[in-house]
Amino acid sequence: MLQRVVRSTVIDAPIERVWAVLRDFNSHDRWHDVVAESRIEGGERSDQVGCVRSFTLQDGHRIREQLLTLDDREYRSTYTIVEATVPLQRYVATVTLRPVTDAGATFWHWESTFDTPPGRERELRDMVAQGVYEAGFANLRRHLAGAADLRGGAAPMPVALPLAARRVVVAAYGGADVLRGEAFDAPPPGPGEVRVRQRAIGVNYLDVYLRRGFIPAMLPLPGVPGMEAAGSVIDVGPGVHGVSAGDRVAYLGPRAGAYASVRNVPADWLLRLPAAVDDDSAAATLLKGVTADYLLRDLGRIGRGTRLLVHAAAGGVGLLLCAGAARLGARVIGTVSTDEKARLARAQGCDEVIVTRDYRFADAVQRLAGGADVIVDGLGDAARDENLAALAARGHWISLGQASGALQALDPDALLAKSASFSRPVVFAYMATREERQARAQRVWDALADGTLGRPLIERHALDAAAQAHRRLEQRATAGALVLVA
Amino acid sequence: MIKVYVSSVIDASADTVWSRIRDFNGLPTWHPAIADSRIENHEPADRVGCIRHFHTRDGGRIRERLLALSDYDYSCTYEILESPMGVDNYVATLKLMPITDGNRCFAEWSAEFDCAEGRERELTATIGDGVFQGGFDALKRHYASGRR
């Protein structure tokens, strides 16, 4: 049921003076105690109808409100909440002033309608009526009594401050134990950067390789691992356009550093999150989904009848490959380590599942399909000879990872017998331009939103428990995607 | 088009004040400038469209038609059909708004009308200061004595 709150008072000041304060949509952090900090998004004027004020309350809540009406003739301002951490839904408020002509004073009427979650009607009505409107009356009276409105110039715009945050750092390469949580101050965003409040961080096998020191150039020490995250924009640095505080975003970047609750990233990396995709699903799916996308569409050229061998078919990328390849009409063969994982892979469209813990699968692949046209391999050195044996003539072995250990040098002549090809791709090469990033991400969001991907299977760990998440991944104990929540 | 707007704060709730002024036939009971009033054709005083026929204390005869009445908005709008004032197209609204902090309400009375050139100031004073403010002053005196 729609809630309605009305509060009104008389302010002992001429209407012109009261209106001069209230018509400024960004003035409330100067006179209302409950507002900690406010700014107008996108550098717009505070009397621009349609502008959005983004502000924090003293209790930490964040609210974005849009100015819908500004009427200097009727002394009226109407605005609506477009996003808030307070559960006020469909909130539309109107401030109306009238002159009290026989007293030189101002009548101030403040009202709103909104919905609330069931059972919280009274609490939220009281919060709006007392915490915001009545307190606002008293605060504005004090503001005017102290002549704060008459002192020259507006208060300076609040300057972005460092934010207390957590991150996970690798000080020396090694086992999962080298991942250590620590507190740090997340600095304001620099030129071209956006500061992101990261709520969900994707964990990928690449993070394990970096932690072990396989690719030192990608994780210089001490360093913060992690390539992808989802959350919302806190603030933007100089020269950033088209991104506003509060926007829901995700990114997948070529530079590590995602294992943190707050991170500054180049604005160019950001991908907008549609409402239908939650933070956890985005972080669980972005890198893996984009990987599946380029493997299926570009590198693997998977089509009807393609015999595709997917290792770790119940893993994060594996499940997406099974589902995507099945849609394209491919014949999908997967390898997994347990019967439970076999069930998951089958449910995603894997036609044949080979359960093996000792990297023996070539005979089965030859028997089932006469060899594989494409192999997507994350196993590495222990499965090297089996992969060569599992290939069909003119087959394509795509080495995506090396969970069992770094692949030993491959003699080119090993490919000759089957006229085979070998690829060693990195996802970032397939999303080098902004257009490519957007297009690939959009296909992932679409698949998540329209249900083609189903709800991703997600195992969640706290950010500070990143070591535990890595251990689970390396023990092959997980199915689906791992996400750190901050 | 001339506009007149007068407003005030009265020390009683909007409900209380409204019960005193909503009667379209009740001007003589609260407005000191009105001598008598009746509703034409024996219609009820809260029927929108009814006409009140009254005399001011200085002898003027005025007929006004009720155009809108809202107990929800505490508002009443009427037009002058006949008067000695020399106004045309005269439409006025008397309206209350609650003031939630304290037992009081905001009252506003406004009118729009046309008149002969040169009479604007005089009519604005007569209507605004005399009729409207005079009515509010009477209400304020009435409730100042603690009758709420």
C-alpha cells in the first residue's frame, strides 16, 4: 500500500530567502544535518530539471535523487529517488512554499508518497517524517538564523577522500597461504579513473597461476590478484564522462588487482550491468563467459557437428562451454573428476562425460567420436600426450590452462601426424577494443538475463578467505564459479 | 487580469477552522464585514453550484456561486455573479493547509478578476486588505482566545 507522509511548518523568514536555499537541489548537505555529503552528477547545474543529486547520509546510506520539477512561480520542487540503499520504493516528494503575507514568513509544505517492504511501513514513515522532514525544518531554521545562507558563495564541493577498504595481497609467490587480507586506504580516483565499490569478485584459475608466479609480469610483488569484479561506482576522477556515482558496473581487466573491496580502474574498462544481472552472477560469469564466447565463436569455430572435448567440464568455463556448444549443435564430450560433476556437465548439455582422475581419456574419445575436432584444455602437462592422442585429423588443441603443471615444450612435429594445430590464447587479446569488450559482455549479460545460461552455480567466500577459495579450486573440490564477496 | 493573494497562520487546526468556514452560507457567523446571507432557491449550502445572496455591513448586495468545495483540500472556490464593486470574471479561492508542527494551520485566500483601468490598486486594497485579511484577522482573534 502506498504510504504518504506530510509535514509542514512556518519559517520566520521571507519566502524569497527560504526558496533561495531550497531551490538549490544540491544545498541540503549545507543545511540538513542528516546529509553527510552531496553532489550533482555529471557536472550538471543544481537547478537543471532532470539533474541527479548523489548523497550519503550520516548513517552511511546512499541515495540518488532526480529533480523532476522546479517551479519558481509556485515555489515548488518535486523529486524522486532513483536509487537508494534505504528501501523507499516509488518515492516521490514535493516541497512547496507559500508566503504568509500578513507576517513576512513562509509556509513550508513537504510531502511524499512511497512504497516499502512489507512490515516496514511505520519505521520508514517515521524515518521520512521525523528524520528527514521535521529535522529538516529545524535545521533550515538554524541555518537561516545563523545567516549561513547569506555568506558569500556556496560551500566548496566535497573533495573525494580516501576510503577505508580491505584487499588481499601476495607478498611472495607460492601456495594458497601467501594470500593475506589487509586493511588499506583506497585513494580517490585519478584522471580517467573510476572508484568502484566491489561487492563480488570473480576467482579464476588464472589467479592461481599468478599467485604461483607463473606469469610474474602480470603480478609484480607485492601484488593484488584478481581480474574481474562487479559492484557500483563510488566516484569518478577528472575527465571521466558518461559514468556516474551509483552506476552498477562490472569489469574484466588485463591488469590484476581485483581482490579488494574498493578499486580504482580505468573508466574504459567498465561494462554497465543490466538490472537483471546481479553482482554475484556478473563476477561469476564475466571472464568465464567472455572466454567461452571467443572460444566458441572465434578461435574454436564451433558449429553443428563439431566434436568438442572440454576438460573440467563442470568448472566455471567448462559449464559455459558445454551449454554454448550444445546450443550451436556441437557434439560435446567432457572430462570431469567425479560422478557429481558428471551430472552437472550433462545437465548443461554435455553429450558424453568421461569421469577420470588420472588424465586418461584419449581412448574413450576415439571410441566415442573418432577423435576431437577441438579440445579446450585446462589440464596442462599431465594430459599432454592424451590430448595429442585424442585429437582427430585436422584437430585443434586449445591450451587454456595448465592446472596439472606447466606444459613442457611441444615439438612442432608432434602435430604433423594429424595435421593438427595448437593455440595458446589469452582472453584479453579477444577483448582488446572497447567495442569488442562491450559486444562480448553484452552477449554474456543477454544469456544470463534471458535464462539461456541459467543461474550460474556459485560458491561464495569472504574476500579475506581468498586463500580458502584458492585451496578449494586447486583441490578440484568446486563446481561452477567461485566468487569473493566484499 | 488582477490577482490578489493574502495568507496567514491561524492558531487552530485546519479541521477546526474548516468547520467554521466551510459553510457557504455562514459568512455572517465569522466575517465581520458581512451582515446577512441566504442560499437562493432553498438549496443546501454545500451543493456545488448553489448561489449565496448576502449583504455587506455597508449595504452592498452580492451574489456568489459556489464552483468547487473540497473537504479533502479544505478548499472552496466561488465566483461573483453580481456586486457593486465593479469587477468582472471574479473567481476566488479560500483554502486551508495543515501545519503539522503545532496546532495551527496555514490559510490563503486568493482572487483573480478584471476591472476598469485605474481601479486596480483600490480594488486590490479593498479585496485583499479589507475582505480577505479582515476575515483572517477575525479568525485569528477568535482562536487566539483559546477556543480550539
